[in-house]
Amino acid sequence: MRAIPMRLGLLLVLLPLAVPALFAQEAPEDLEAYLDFGSDSEGITLTGTQETTQQMEVIRREEIEKRNAQDLAALLEDVLDMSVTRYGGYGNQTEITMRGFDTERIAILIDGVPANSPRSGEFDVSQVDLNDVERIEVIYGGSDTKYNVSGALGGVINIITVKKQKPGFTFNGALSNTGYLPGKYNMRHAGGTIGDPHGEDPLDMQSLSLLGGYGAESFSWKASLFGNRAGNHYLYQDDYGFARRKESNEVLDIGGSGALVWNLPSEAALVSDTKVYYAHKNYPITPNSQGYALAQDVQITENVLFNAPLIFREDMGTEASLTYQFSHTTYGADIESRDHYLTGINRWGWYPSEKWTVRSGADWRFLYIHSEGPTETQPVKTGHLGGLYLTGEFSPVKPLMLIGSVKGVTDTKQAAVIPKIGFRWEIVPQFVLKNNYFRSFKFPDFDDLYYRSLDSMFVGNPALKPEDGLGSDLTGELTLNDTFRVSSTLYGQWTEDSIHWVKSAGGRWSPENIGTAFFLGADVRPVVSLGINRGGLKTLTLGFTYQYQLSWLLSGTLTFADSYRIPYMPTHIIGASADVVWNSGSLLLSAHYETTRYADTLNEMVLDPHCIVHVTVNQQVGSAFTAFASLRNLLNAHYESFAGYYMPGISLTLGIRTKFGIPKKQETQKDEG
């Protein structure tokens, strides 16, 4: 499973370019069943096949509004029971975990375009305005064939924000306040001075989001604006059992977007989407410190997208996007970076017959990274990442679809071929079986290769090898009308040359290929929906999630018998929810439980199990307004998300949301004669 030689790799990745000429047949009669190029009314996005052989979950706009989550990570934890690791309250560094892989190893997309930082692989969840999201597609497992992006060891999260607006004018808005319980607290953990309650704690965070849009026959536009002010001044219990108050962790951020969609002939569309984000954040020097370092982030993204379900001929479609991203970050008084990223994506689809679909495409990313700091020896660094892919979908009979894919990737220094094969079999209309076998592969991030901290205690390693592995999963999906559905997945994934930062004998931290990691797990998700239709009640939906995962760290001489678990990976995650909907509102109760986690590779730093419970009420007020209230961490659980970083106790969010539209008047035609 090593990167293949450069010449052989380039030969293999160029093969997709020769394929289109082989498929010059008539289009299938039911062509619409094969097309999925932004035709979904809920969003325009770079997509592949309508179906996927992988486990896939979709969070739609209705669910996003109902949850009233603080940010993307909280939403994924609430709805899908993902494991989330935070360094504090809103605006702090947050890791999302899928099948044992953290954010750096999950491909996060916005409207089909990679959004992970090429510098660190991280993704700032605060940059996503949930009021501007149409739906979120989550695909579990490595080597994705729906979007064909690189580096997806754990899976893909695609956040879809752009859609064609309905005719006329629409406006959405939301305003909320989040507060924590005030109380007395220890100024220092060893006792001594007691601090008095702070009256501003019930007014700790304010959030505002505004969105307007207009749709016409030839074009539509959408503009949004959001902002948050968070003090993060909550009470928590430290390692010694003393009540403490979070200090020096204030966050102020603001963002906006503007999208124009031009409707072209033959259902084609041209999209221009601009996003801007600014954040001013105070980070405590240590978890309990009253001193802080100031960080400021500016990010500007411009994405131009073209999609055409039919182009040149009736059995061919294409999509293309070009994205420019500028990121300016300052930290403290001496560290600054100005990064420029340019990403190009092109995908093609051929539909030679009802049994065959062939897809191919290319993606390319140019990185220009300019870092300034007292210890920086090479301020300017550049790099390239890219790949070509070829996917064949064959359906010998309608209930069965076979998908085979190969993608060649390169960073100009080395190349690799990533194959995958899978199937989707509708055994009966109520039951679908999915199975995949794949190679997973990821090049090191720039920070892993070249990072150097202010005090030179954290230094990158240019000699790192890519992370490389194999995986397989098996999913069964049972659906009985609209009443009951359940999905169940078994999976295993083996990764070699896993990259982790380790401390040397001299005290310096540096990333190393520390060995092999292996994951084995199961994921079960039953949902029951009951129609009530009595006394104003409409439906009752009960959901349950159980995720079981065993992980082994096999570094150096470690074996399965040593049973060292991967840090921050709980063995059991249990989630449950009850959603009651009535004519004018809803009540949603959810719980999320994780068992013991370890904060280090030797499994000596134990993080206790925790259970968090949330309740949210939505009530329509008039025809255009909805009031909502959310009690989060209802049981006031005290727990560490990341080692030494304690999470807030109970909080109350009160807010109001509005949504209304002014339909476009239909033009009347005069009768002739």
C-alpha cells in the first residue's frame, strides 16, 4: 500500500481521458433517472450518482430549524450522534469524528468544493451559518465515489447552501440569546477567594442571522448575514472538584454570503457564490488561565459553478467549478499567515444505456502559504494537489447496481492509485443491501510537514509518508412505509503510517508516522414515526442510535494483545430522541452518551463517560414567526471534552425566527381573436 512511482502513477491517472469516445451510444429512455446535476430543489451542488453504495445520512432544512443548534458540530452531535471534541465553548477549536477519524481525515465540502484547510486539514465550524444551509449530506467510510474527493478516510460531509430561489421574494431571520446559570466560584482551584455571581452570564451569547432571496425565470439571488458575540463565561468543575468560571475566552464573529444563479437553456445553470467571514477570538493561554492570546481570522471565498445536465449530446452532462479562497490569520503579537488557495473541479457523466453510466473528472488545488513568525525559516511555501478519476456504474438488472472506481492522486512529488468497488442491491422494495471495499489514502498536511511554533517546541517533519489503508463496510437498510426504518452497518478499516504528533526525549513535539491503526465497528439506527392526528398533535417520532467501535493502536512493537485504544475514541456511543409535532410547533428531547475515552496513546489519561440531554420547543406565533427555546445539557453534566478543557453546564437559549415570502405575480396573456 505504498505510493506508486511517479511515471506509472501519471499513466494510470490519465486513463479516464480516453474513455468518453468508447461510449457514443443512444441515451437511455428514462434519462432523468440517471441525472443528478443540481436538479434537487433543495440545493445546487457538485454531485455524482444519485445513489451511493455507502452509508449515507441527510439532514434537511426542516431538521436544522427544529434543532436550533449553536453550530455545525452541535447539529451533527444532536442529529447523528457524532463524537465531537471541543476546546471550550462557541468559537473554540472543534474536532468532528467519523468512524475513528478526526476532522483532518474527513473531507468537508461546501457546495461540493473541499473546505478543509490545506494548511492544517482542520475546519472551523463557526464559519457555517446554519440558517443559510439547505441540507447536509453525510457519507460514511473512505474512498467516496459520490463526490470523488481525496483524503476522505473517515467520510464526507457536504454542506449545501446554494439553491435556485422560488419565484418572488423570500426573507428569513433569526435572533437568539444564550445564557448560563450564574453562581459563586473559586478564583483559584486551591481555594481562597470566592468570586461573586456575574449578572451578565444569563446574557452570555447573542446570535443574529438574516437572509433574503429573489427568484425569477432567468435568474435568482440570495444574500445572507450572520453574527455572534459569545463571552463563554460559564461555570464548571475542575480536576480538584472546585467550581470555576471560564475566563478570557470571548469570541466575536461576523459573516455573510451572496449568491447569483443564472438559469440557462436545457436546465443548465451558472452560479457565482461569495462568502466572507471575520472572527476576533481570545484564547486562554492554559485551560484555566485568565491571560489570553488574541487571534483574528479573515476568510474570503469566491466560487463559480457551472452545471449542465445535457451538453453537446443527449447522453452527456458536465459540472465545473473554480474556487478562490483567501485566508488571513494572526495569533498573538508575532505570528501571521496569509494563504491563497485555488481549486478547480470538473466532472463528466455519460449515459450510454439504461444499464451503464460512466463518470470521470479531475480536481486540482494550488496552495500559496505565507507564514511570518520569529522562528519561521521559509516564509513562503507553495504546493499542488490533484487527481483524476474514472467510475463505472453497471446495473445488469434494475434492483442491482455495481460501482467500480479508480482515482489517481498526486502532490507532484509522488502519486498513488485509489481503487474502490461496491454494490447496491434492492433485494425487495423494502430492503437494500450495500457493500464496499476500498483503499483510503491521504497526503500529509502542510503543517505536518513544515509547521514551526514560536518557541520551536513544535516542528513539522518534511519526511512524513502519506497515510495509507484498506477498508470495507456492509450496510442494510429496511424501510416499512413511513412508519419504521432502520439502517445497520458493519465496518473495518486498517491504516498504516498514521500521523500523530509525539514528544521527543528533548521535549520537542513533531509529527511522526507512528504505525498502524485498526478500527472495527457497528452502527445501528432505528426510527419509528407514528401518525397521531388527535387534539392538534400530528406525529411522534422516536429515534435511537447505537455505535460500537473497537480501535487498536499498533505502533512500534504494540500488538492487538496490548489493546491500546486510539485517543478520544469511545467504545460505545448511544443516542436517543423523541420528536412530537403539533399543528403549530414541536418539542424535541434528545440524549447523547459516550463511554470512557483516553487522552493519550498509552491510555493513562482517562476521560470519564458523559451523558448530555437537550430539549427544544418550537412554537409558531402568527403566520410568519416561530419562537423557540432550548435547554442544553439539561442534567448539568460536568465533563471534559478535550483533556483539561471543561464544557459548559446547563444553558438556556431563547429566540425567534421569521420566514415569509412575497410570490411573484403571474403575467396574464390576452386571448387572441
